[in-house]
Amino acid sequence: MKKKKQPEAKQQLKDALADDLKDKLQQMKSALKAEDDQRKKREKERLIRQRKEQEKNKSFEELLNESGLDWKQYK
């Protein structure tokens, strides 16, 4: 009997939610997802700008050290 009561309780809860409430929850879910996507996009753009700024502000010594060429060959 307990197995029969549990599905009935679940069914009653589902039926108890009004359609407008379901729609409102779906809209909230969509809005939160869009907001999260925008936040991730802004964070990605911020990291790109930060990397470009760091690259721009490197000294000649740092650029020379990062170079893969063996400068001793050209002496």
C-alpha cells in the first residue's frame, strides 16, 4: 500500500502546481541562465583584456627571455 500512496502523492503535487506558476518558474530559470551566460562572457573578456595588458607592459628583457631563439649564435 505504501508504494501506491507515494506515486499518488507525487501526482497530486504535480497537479497542484498551477500552469502559471510553472511558466513563472521556467521564465526565472531562463533569466538566471541568461544572466549566468552574460557573467561568464564578461569574465572571459576581462581575462583577455588582462592578458593583452600584461603582454603590452612586458619589458624588453622579458620578451627576449621568452624568445625561443638562441641569441648566442648571432654574436
